[in-house]
Amino acid sequence: MRYSVLVDGKPVPDLKFLRVLADAKLRGEKIAAENVAAEVQIEGYPEQPGIMLTWRLDREVNAWVETR
């Protein structure tokens, strides 16, 4: 699976197709800390055809929540 970080629905150019979800989450949290009003999401693209996963950073509980 490869992961991309999105801010307000747009991919961050330097953070496209990361291979490790933990890295994507860490970088997304850093962006969220720097941009309080931004909505931060991660999209996971499978290597083989399958379901694409999406997470968004829920600031109320300070956790990543899986969405579909």
C-alpha cells in the first residue's frame, strides 16, 4: 500500500506515495499542528486492485479515524 497526505482535499506534493502508514500519520500530524484550520487526510492506495482506504485526523479526539 502507498499513502498520500492531503490538506483540505489536495495532495501535498512532497508527501505522495509514502510506503509506511506511520510516516504518513506523523507528517500529517505535523502539518495539522502548523495549520490549525486545515483538514488533514491520508489516502491509502493498494498495490493490487482493491479497496482504497482513507483516514482523517479528528482533532476533537486527536486520533486518525478511518473513513470510506
